[in-house]
Amino acid sequence: MPIERYCTEKNCPGGDSCTNFWRRPDSQCPYEYVAAPPESPNAKYNWLGEEPPPARWVATDGTHVYRSFADSCD
């Protein structure tokens, strides 16, 4: 299953095409939400909706999850 990526930066293509100045080539952009693969131990924190994830949601165990580091700073 491919990893889902969503970017909150306006007009950013996300994924490997992300043009954010702060993105390191070996890591994700701070504005990206990257869903963990379903077999991951962190999969319980994934956004389960049909549309792109909101800035914040509550995981199945009650944990507040932020879409990106940048969203947690707002």
C-alpha cells in the first residue's frame, strides 16, 4: 500500500515534489502529513476519513494528532 501524503502549504505539490525551503532531502516537509502504513504500530494515529486530514483529530485511543509539525505550532 502506498504511503499517503498531504501538504498544508499553499500550492505545494507535496511528496517528493515538495518545494518547501526547510525540507531536508532525507525527511518529510514540516507541512506534510504522511500516513503510516497499516501494519505500522503507529497506524492507530492515522486519519481515517475520506478527504485530506484536518489540522487536528483525535486518534482511536484519545490522543490528539496533528497533521504536521507546523499545524501543532498554530
